[in-house]
Amino acid sequence: MRFPFGIAGAGVGEIERQIPDGEPPPLPVNDALRVIGKPVRRQDGRAKVTGAVRFTVDVKPPGMLHARILRSTSPNARVRAIDTAAAERQAGVRAVLAIARNDSILRYAGAPIAAVAATTQAAADAALRLIRVDAAALPFVVDMDIARRANAALVYQPGEALPLNAVEIPVSGALPLTGNVRGPETLGSRGDVEQGFAVAEVIVEGEYRTRTQTHCCMEPHAIVADWRADGLTVWMSTQFTAGVRRELARVFDLKLSQVRVKVAAMGGGFGSKSQLGVYGQIAVMLSRQAGAPVRLVFDREEEHLDSGNRPETWQQIRIGAHRDGTLSAISLVEFGSAGVGVGAGVGNFAQTLYACPNFSLAQNDVFINAGRGSAMRGPGNTPGAFAMEQAIDDLAGQLGLDPLVLRDRIDPSPVRREERRLGAAKSGWDRRHAPGADTGATKRGIGVAQSIWGANVYTNASCEVRVLRDGSVLVLSGVQDLGTGIGTILAQVVAEEFGLLPEDITVHIGDTDFPAGPPSYGSQTTASITPAARTAAWKVKQALFRQVAPALGATPEQLAARDGKIIIGNDPARGMNFRDATAGMRTDQLSVVESRADDYGGFRRRSGDMAGAVNDLGGVQFAEVSVDTETGSIRVERIVAVQDCGRPMNPKLIESQVMGGVLMGISYALLEERVIDQHTGRMMNANLEQYKLVGPRDTPPIEVIVLENYQGQSATDAYGIAEPSNIATAPAIANAVFNAIGVRVRELPMTPATVLAALGRLPRRS
Amino acid sequence: MDRFTWQSARTVAEAASAGKCTVAEAMRADTDADRVVMKAGGIDLLDLMKEGLLRPTRVINLRDIPGLDTITEDAAGTRIGALVTLEQLAAHSISRQRYTALADAAASSATPQIRHVATLGGNLLQRPRCWYFRSAAHHCARKGGEHCFAFAGENQYHAVFGHDGCAIVHPSTVATALVAFNARVELANAQGGTRTVALEAFLVGPEVDVTRETDLRAGEVMTAVLLPPMPAGVRSVFLKQAERLSSDWSIADVAVVLQRAADGRCQNVSVVLGAAAPVPWRAQKAEAALTGRLIDAAVANAAGEAAIAGAEPLRRNAYKLPILATLVRRAVLTAADVRETVP
């Protein structure tokens, strides 16, 4: 079969692919389609803006109890005794659960100690205050630099079991632990870096620092658990209904068939809602104990303290190059902290983005007494890009090359080449002046940075399509919509196949009673579930054609579905309305369940259900800033984001996600930082007042360009967009700041204090 | 949040006779004490209650008291009712035309939603935003504890002047401008009497009492802020620097009020710094550097430098000094209508 292949606007040809039996024929390019690739409005948009849509916090089964968790106020303490007797006697209390035990170590402020379920949240809060915890304070360390010192307090004693959790972040099992430092991890090193630096004609190096960023989902973590004799039903704000079902079945020794996980609308996850989590287990245990449904919703402080975060990093990067820009060596030394967890590595970005024969990596996890890190939108690559893309900008300056010209020489990706070309034209790159060239206190600058991210696919992803006798169509899948609009996209895919409109299709998702869907992390939802949906729709259509062909006096092969009709021989004048055709079905419904086939051209890597496509995702972003050199204040004036995601399924939804990624990137660049007091070990800004997110007045115009990049790899040829859109923003801003003021800001967040320090304008303290 | 009783006062006298303590006193009171506090817009009060710092037994609502929500002027000056919202203050023609720095300060505060609810009285009486003060886990000096955590801790948002035992900065942005205009506050008590006091004297630093920010007495109700009339030729400018434009507290702000005599020389100069000290900080050396002078770039620059002379920055807040100096210089130049030349 021949598939469209290449980048629209830069020459789309064809490629021959062997496709497995039972897969539908190739889709033409978006221009030749009616619904796919069009800016279709979000199906639940009206419900969202009118407040009608239901989130997990709105789920209220009869008899529901409210749970609250007692959390450690100490950054490190050993429990001697927990007394819950008074809490158990409190009016309204139905279940009390001690999570910590005698001799448990509470390793961070915010660590769960006990939990209560009561008839009201106020009663649960009151009961928490009655729990007596006797704990001995232990020495603690909350600063990564101090934690690296030889005499630092130890987060884990030698021989203690380490928490090797990982979603998306590969973690090696056996690495040395020295004090609080676990590593170095050298995975991915190649060639001979010493030799590479020996032959280099130009070497740039720098030290970069990024800060801990918390997810700040608009919708908090929330679960309602209902344990009954015949099984467990859980409503949860989760990025992976099928995964949570698996975890629940394992933890509570239930059959998969006894567990049902449902999610209504979601207000974001960004990686922090990928798993069941301790809080999820707590809710289920309380429900089992109380014999009633239990609701557990985090408050904003809990969101910051104990729902994951993007680890902070210190990176030392060194790049050697020849005069023409060709890279000869890259070395990256990193220390990062995921608190009491692991997974702070950033090496993938520097390892994979540019052609360079010699690469060495030494990355280390540093334990501190703080909440555990987790996957967060482009984990590793986002902080990695902040350092590496500034180093490349630095190198371009040293070589006297335009940063885009240098990248044309060292970046092998044809996709990013096209993205640079489009972005340069859109951003007015030719206006860019020499660093610091503006006169006056406020200086403007333009900068660029690039992204790389794996095009992930989850092959254990299934979807059911049903056509009913009255012509209505149902799409069913366990896949969840964490706010990106996958339900709308599924309607588009199925509508295209049946020649209908998206509003003709009813989509029910977010329920494990439907065929198991993929996780919505790793930017793989659309890539994984849309091919399954199209294949199922195509198969149902074939079955329908077989049933209605005799009535039309045609053979099934002569039929096609278009514009609400089933037509014969591609002649719109011959045929009947879709609805009239389905009325002749033998049964009330025709139904097919299909799953995601492997990429037609094969995968580059595979691990269990999760695979990586042959080609990575790109993305190039351009930032324009103005910097007040007397106050250190940076204003982002404009962002141009050029992104790719295979075949774009819905430009409106893609643009929306890219804007979200860019906003999160601006916020990371300029504002966000978890601040922990060194003396008490407590996070001081566990709120949304002093933990600052970018706001409306700080939001610049964001212009989004989305490539159509056809690769002939699946029934839809779609890949993801969520994470790539976040990776390049902060370094693009940093490079624009350098272009504005001629001084490199190597530390996040780039607040007035940071910028004034970089400019050497801080007075010495008396 | 614990249960409390609600009383909506119809008159100032009713509120004043019901009020038993100030918010500062209620926060430090014994758990069995009668903790009766007053509420205007409720912005700060609800924050304190949700943070578990304040557990009132009774809340006296002031918002139904008529007559406290207008701005009027006569020959004696301008009277701003204590229930006037920040949004009214930002938009009213009197504040916009006569007291521009005040209108701009109000407009720069918080979010549109908050500005429509927050009152001037509540804004002046709000408690500080210091994150140690706002943390129930930190029993700091201002809450009756032993010491100030900010001195050795995370003090990037703290004071560079006047931090005598406590390093908060005064939270009110409009207070910076009001002090520059030599505003007075009017306070009514339960006995039916009133007193007026200069705002600058009403706001007290930690050297007076570390556990309160004002001279408000138990049972007193703030009824108005009084501004002197502004003669022709007075110009006022307010400038604020924050880390973001949307909904953020100042890291530094400045109000400059000056009058130019017929010969162009400055007189009646006020230079007040916000987010710099536990109270709005009058930069007397800057005022002296401007008084009697013709404004040019060098004089404005000298005023900026004079404004930060004697500052005592903490470990993480020295960055505030160049910002304060810059804002003073820019505000002076703008007030004097002198365009800054590009070097």
C-alpha cells in the first residue's frame, strides 16, 4: 500500500508500506479529508464554560464520607507511637487509618501519617487534630548542594531500601550510593570524549541551575472509592484508568473484573496523576474499613507537598566543536534532586539532539528531605534543554555563526530544519541584532531553542465502535481525557470513516468497563487510540456494507460512506442515507473492538506495552523579550512555536495544547520555584500566591505553526504534542535574554533578583 | 474552618460596641477567649481563617453600614469612606485627577475580582504576607513567638529598612501612596467618639510593637481616610515592580508627590518606599535631595541613591536596592516631566 510521506509544504511524496491484515487502507493527506485535520470544536466545550461538566470532585454517591490525611510537619522524624483513639471516638468519624507505624521514618514535611474518613470534611479535619503522634526529630537536609557534602545528614542510611519508582523515567537498578548521592549514571555515553575535546577548535562550557517546579494542576488530585462485597468502583482524576485498575487489583488482591475505574472531566495532570499513588490506596482502605464510599481531595498545600514535582538540577555542560560548527564532544555532569525519590536525570536531551560522535554523561540523584519528584511534562528534557540549548547558543556566538545556521549544520532532523525555516520567517529573525546592541535601559532580544521528544505509542490500547439501527454511532474506550480533547478527536476519526459529522458521533470514554485505553502520559494518547478507533470504525463499516449491499443492488466493494450517505461506485447520486441503510441491519447493533497495531514501518524501541516510533518529535520555538536592565525585569513579548505531531488531527486542539506548553514554559522560565526553609525544612510557598504561575497580563501573543508530517506508520499516522511543546520555551527565552542584554542568565527562575545578579548590579551587603 | 457566629452591623456604633478585640489580638488570644473580629471585604480575614491562623468566635460584618462607601471632596480635602473598594479608588475621577499615585496604586493591586471586593479600610488593616507569619507551623515573633524566622531564612521578599526584630514588609500598596499624600485615618469608637491620626503614625513598626502593624484599638472602626487638598502644580507618581504583572505583590514600589514652585524648584516633596520596610518607608534623604532643587537627570539619580542610603539588606534581598533606586529616579523624572535621556 502506498502512503503519503513527507512534510506538507516541503514536498509530500509516497512510501510503500506492508500493512498487517485487517488494517484499513491509507488515509490521504488532510487536505483531501472532510473531518480529520479540521479545527473541530471541543465536544464538551460548552459544558466546561457553563460549569455543567462534572469532575471527580463532583461525584457524590449516597452515604459518601470525606477523608483527610494527617501529614508530617517535620522534614525527618522517626515515629515512636501514634495514638488514634481520641480521633476514633470523635463524632462523625467512620474510619481511622494509621499509615505510618512505630519506627516508620517520615522523610519529608508532608509525608502521610494517618487518615480519617468522617461524615463531613470539618469532622475529618477535627479528628486529625486529635491524633497524637510521638516522633523523634532526626537531622535533615533540604538543600541539594548541602546534601552533596560529606558531612550532610543522610536521607537514607546505608543498606536502606531506596524508592525506585519510575514512570517514563528509566532508572537503573544498581548504582552506587555515596552519602546522599546515587550515581553516576553513564547510560548513553558513546565514543571518546577526551579525544573529542582534544581535536576541538572551540570549547564552550557553563554551569546551569533549574529549580523544582510543581505541577499545579487546576483540578486537584481527587478520588472517590466505593468498596463493596462484589467489587470496587473508583472515580479518580487519573491519566491512566487501565493502569489504576491494574494497580488496584494487585494491591487489594482483586480480579481485574472486580475493579472499575472511572474518570469524568479532568483539569490537567501533567504527569502527576499517572499512578494510583499512596493517596489512592488510602481512600480505598478507608472505604473498605468504613463500608461506605470515601472521597479524598487534596488541598493546594498537599498538591505542592506530596503530588510529585519536576526535580531541580545543577548541570555542567561542555561542548567541543570544529570551526565549521561540527561537534566533536559533549560532556554533561548533572546532580539533580527528586527529593526522597529518584529520577532527576536530564541526559537524554544532550545525548540525542545533535550529531556528535563523542558524548559522556554522569548524572546523579541527590536525596533531600522533600516531596518526591515525578514525571512532569517532558521530564528530563525540559531542564536538560535549558542548559544544552543555551550552550549551543553560546557555541554559535563563539563561532560567529547565526544560531540557526549552526543548527542547520549539526541537527540531522529534516523536520526541525523545516521548523527553523518557518519559525525564522514568522518571528522576524532577520531583525535580530548583536547581543546587547539596544541602547537605553530596556533592551529587546530574540532567541531560539529546539526540542526533541520520543514519539511514543502504547500498543495495549483498544477502542470499540458500534453502529446502531437508527444510524447513531457510539465510540467506547477506557481512554481518559485529561483536558486535551481526545473524545473530540475520536469523534472526528469515526465520523470521517462513516462520512458523518463529529456531532453525529457519541463518545463514551474514561471507564474501564470499556475496552482498555492507553495512558495519557508520554504524549501518546492520540498516537495510540486513534488508529484503533479508525480500524474498528472501518471494520464496522465493512460489516454494514455487507448487510446493506443487497438492498442497494450492489456489492459491498462498490459501496462508500460520504456526506451522510452510503453511495455506489463513488456516485453521490446513487445510494441511500446512512440512517436508512442502518435501518436494514439484521441486529440492533454492529460492533467491533480493535487495538493499536504496531507502527507499519516498525518501532525503534519497545518495552512491554510501550513502544517508541522510528522518528522522534521535534519542535522549534522563537522568543522575543524585553529586559529592563535597571530592574532586572523580563517581559516575554512574543513566542512563535513551530511543532510537529505526525498527522495533525485537530489544529484547534493542538494549538490549545501548544499554548499550554508554552505558558508552562514561560512560567518555568520566569517564576516558578519551590522554596524550602533551610532551618525548618518546610516549603514556604505551598500555595498559588507565593508559588507564582504566569498570569493573563504576563501572557504574550503565542503564534503556533503545526507541521503536517506524514510518515505512513498507522491507520491515522498521528503522534503526540503535549510534551514537545513545553521543552524549548525556557531556553528560547534565556537565549532571547542573552541577545537582549549580552549576559547569559544560567539560572532559573529568571526573576529580577537573578537577572540583576547576572548583570553584576547587586550591591554588596554591609 | 471552625464555626463562628455572624452579626451584620447596621451602624458604626453597633459595630464598635460589638468589637471586642483587633484581629492581631484575636490571633494571639486564648482558645477560650471571646474572639470577635470585624470584617469589611473579608479578603484577608478569610485568608487568615482558612490558613488556621485566626479562629473567631464571632464575625461582625461592616458592609451593610451605609455611608462608608463614597468619595467626596470639599475645601478641607478629600474624604474616602473606609468601605470604598480598591476598584472605586482606581477609577474615581477625584482620585484619578487629584491623587493619581493613589489611583494607580489601587489599580496595581491584586486581581480585578479582589479589587471589586477589597475595601480601603481592610486593605490598610490587613496582616502581613510574610510566609513565616502566614505559616501555622512557624510561631514567629509577630504571632507571639520567640524570634523572626526571616533573618536567617528565606528573606527574598522581606524588608531592607527598619527590620527591628521582624522583617515583614507592609502589605498595603495603597498605603505607600497614602503616606506620600500625608493621609489621615478616621477611627470611631464604641463611646460614639472619633479620632483622626496621621496614617504614617497609625502604622507602627516592630520597634513599637512586633505583634501589630497599626495603632488600632479594640472596638475601633476605621470609617474614612482623609486627604489634604492638592494645590495646583502638585504632581504624583506611583511605580510598582513585581515579579509578574498579574496578581502579584510588590517587590518594590514607590510613591512620589511633589510641587513645583513658580521658579520650577521642588517643594512639599514626599518620597515613600513600599515593600521595603515593616511600614511605608519615608525616604527622607531623597526628599532632602529634591527639596528646593530644579529636577534634572542628575538630581533624580541622586534622589534614587539617597533613597536607599542606609538600607540593611538581608541575605537574599539586596536586589531590591537597585530596583528601589531606579523607581525613585523614574518617578521623580515623571513627576517633574523631565524626559530621561538615553546615555
